Amino acid sequence: MDAIPAVTFDVARIRQDFPILSQTHRGRPLVFLDSGASAQKPRAVIEAMVRCMETAYANVHRGAYRLSELATDSYEAARAATARFLNAADPREIVFTRNSTEAMNLVAHSWGRGVMKPGQAVLISELEHHANIVPWQMLRDDKGNELRVCRVTDSGELDMEDLARKLADGKVGLVAVAHMSNVLGTVTPVERIVALAHAHGAKVLLDGSQAAVHRRVDVQAIGCDFYCFTGHKLYGPTGIGVLWARLEHLDRMPPFLGGGDMISSVTFEKTEWAPVPAKFEAGTPPIIEAVGLHAAIDYVTAIGMTAIETHERALVDHAMGRLSEVPGLTLLGRAQDRGGVFAFALDTAHPHDLATLLDRAGIAVRAGRHCAEPLHARFGLENGTTRASFGLYTTKEEVDLLARAVTEAREFFK
Amino acid sequence: MTPGTGGVHPSGRTTGLFDDLRDLYQEVILDHGRKPRNFRRLEDADATSRGDNPMCGDRIELFLKMTPDGHIADAAFQGRGCAISTASASLMTETVKGKTPEQAKELGAKFRELAMTGACPDCGGDLSDEMERLTPLSGVHEFPSRVKCATLAWHTLNAALDGTKEASSE
């Protein structure tokens, strides 16, 4: 990272932007450590969506009247803002979906079935979320495309030698991996993955559901072919996700869903597809959600993704130290480059019992396998883990409270 | 109930944050959770079934041995799960021994009522002693996300008795 500016990141002021964080929970302040599942919303997002509904709402792309034009402008402005957020070359490369799961399914259906050759394989990894496993299994079962799985090392990093081995025969058409693991916190070396994959003729899809929240993402610098993220983890609303893909790919891909808005002409004999991105946005799109996503992007951009990353790096270092001091705690994932996701096992308590106790202390964490069952099997943790995941509003004091509460919970179950 | 502010638990342990969770995690539950009874395979079982809670990965395998006249002679289980689901399975294997399938199912129905509402209106009858043994689990009704931890074993029991082999507490 070059020249990180000396930023003042005032977490106390940022917390005031999030109405829900002023709530108390069982008489204690809410300590929300489940942002990796879904993040809380700043007032700017909430108000933008309300303002849209109160002043500028109608359906988009069709009404020859003022309100519809306003709504269309807002919707397309959200697309342009998303393109800038990812440093996409062209706003038409942004397709709005329901979430990143749908974005990956779109690629599996449309590119996987329509562009990828039948004999080509898909290469994923052991650290994937089910959303980046199941669509490829469905493709395999439907079309016979082999599914390969890159191993993860004991420290929770992609085994790059294994990746190279599995690319070596040139049969892989797509490498689909997470930019950041939702369990291990590992940030994967995406530039190296892209270079390796492209050298072997494979395209690259990155699941940026976690990474896009914590790091500045530049799809052109990374050089990937597809990038997916979701609005609700980026402090935006549910119901909107993003697929970025190079225009050359989108142009070649058949539509995913059929319906209104994605056509240029329809007769019962023949339908002509609308140009991208409309071709992939059948039906009334998530208009209010796009406005909310736009506000969320403006919000994090104003703070600065680099400032957010710097704050979170300090928090991650702090958490690594604190959690390492908790007796009986085994932290999953000790990658060199990792973000604010901490999944752990505790020797005396099952993850669900621990989560129930932490909830009583006002601490919201997730327990289970976090939609990454194969990864937990890989580490021999069939009972799952307890996961604390950070947002830009997470404080060192909250991390300290977590460590204290886990220590006390361990005694409770001893 | 007020949140704990630190102190000494009757067991002698110093606790604080979680004192008010002693209703949910009573000593008998912690004990059965740590040292489940009848935690073994029955190689010559007459009925078996598997119960899964796909959301959290809890899984139990249940084994029943029947007497010639159709009573449950022995019940045992194996698997993995949280303290609540393990304790519930452990207590279940203890309470269903000697019961007919009908009695065991009735007990299960009453237990599910107890787990969901914290009360058991018709628990005064024939099965009152057994229900009393299961009341330490009644605290789960305050924790909706944990009720199915407590009921998984009983769903699995029904599957074994009905011969359907598999149960899910989703």
C-alpha cells in the first residue's frame, strides 16, 4: 500500500451516524460483531431511501413523465457511482442483482452455460462461501463441467502451488474465488491469481462480498473478469447486489432471466435482447435499493476506503492480540493478509452455547458454519465456530469486551 | 432479573456477566452436556434414526432396543451438538426406558410444549415424574433460536419409532 495518508478516523463520530448503535440490549450497549453477515445502516442511507420514496419515486426506464425520469436518473446515477467505486471502465459493466449470490448464479448460468466450453473446468477453493460453490456444482451436474477445488493451507491461505497445479493442464475455464474469506478473514492474492489464471487461459471471478467492504477495490488494476459484491454488507440496503463484468463478456453472454426491460423487441416468434446491462436486469429493478446503495457508496467514499482499511488493520492487530490471550481459544485463519473476521473455537463451549452467553452480554456474534461447511470440515470443526466480524464502527473497547466475555464464558462451561 | 455484576456462584465459581443464564444452563444441563449418559452405540439395536439440525450442524444418531412385548428396553445415542441438545438427548434416553412407543411419543409431545412455552399444562398425569426430570430444559423457551436444540432428540426419537430413519429440527 503506497502512501497511506495520515487520516483522522473518528470512530466515535462515525458511530453517531448509525442510529441502531445507540440502542441498548438487555440493559447493555449493543456490541454488534456480526457485520460480516450484514452491516448496520448509517442515517445517510436510511434518509436517501426515504427521500427517494417521498419525492422521486416511480418505475424506471419507461415513464414519459417527470417522476419516472427522476427515478431513472437516480437509478442510473447509482450505477455510475458503483462503477466509480470499483474503478470500472464503463458504467454499462455494472449489473444490479438481488445480492452477490444472484450475481454468481448469473455468471454460472449465463457465462457458464452460454460461453464456457463443455469440456472446461471451474476451479474454486476450500475457503469459499456456499454461494461460490453450489452454482458451480449445479453447472457441473447440468453440463458436466468438472469442478476443481484449490486447497487451503493450515494458516488459512490459498495454496498457490495447488492452484498452479490445478491450472496446469489448461482445461480450467474459470477460477472463482473469494477476495476475502468470510470465515478465515484471509485476503487472497487476487493479482497473482489473475496472472496465473490468465496465463493458463482461464477467466477469473472474484467474490468480493467481504473484501469490497474493507478494501479499496480496483477491478482494472486487479485485472479480473467478474467481480461480485452485495449492498447490505456495505452499509447499504438488502435486496441489491452487484455484478461487474468486462463488457466483452457481458456482450457475449445470453440473458439470465427473461421478462420486461431486458428486451428491445418482442414478437411471439422472436425476441431481441436489450443491450447490456439492461439485458441482465429483467423486470422492475431494485430502484429504492439502488438509491440506498449509492448513498452507502458515497458514505464510505467520503470517509475513504483507505482510511477504513487503516482503521481496520489496527483493529485486526488488536483483536489478534486480545483473542490470542483467551485461554482455550483456537483462532481459525492466521493469514499474513487478513481482515476483520474472526472465527474461533473454544475448548469448553459449543459455538451456539457461547453465542447465547455473548448475546446476554449484549454482544451479537454468529455461531455455526457461516455458509462454509467444507471449510469447517477442512479444519475438523464440524461443530462450527463462533464468528466475530467487524465493521467500520467497531471499536477496540468492543474487542476487549468480547475477549473478556469469552474468557468468562469459558469458565461458565468449565 | 438484573444482569450480573460480579460475584460468587453457589458452586464457588466467580461469575459476573452470565449469572442470569443459570436458568437456561442449570447445573443438571451442564452436567449432562459435559458427561452425556447412554452416549454409545447399541450394536444390536432394533430401531435407529438420525437427527440433523442443518442450521447449526448438530447431529445425533439414536439407537433403541425393544423388549419382546414392545417396550423400550434401552436407548442410547451418539453425535455432536451444543450443551442443550446433548443434555436433552441424554435426559431423553434416561426417561424413555421402560416406556411403550406411545408413552414415549406422548412424553415427547409434552416436552416440546414445555420447551416452547416454558409450561406444561397436562404434566400432572402418568408421566409427571419423567416431566419433572425434563423441566431443567424449560428455560429454552426464552431463547427461540435454541428451542430446536432441545427438541432435536425427541424428533429423532419419533423417527426411530415410526421407522422413518431421519429427522430434522429445521
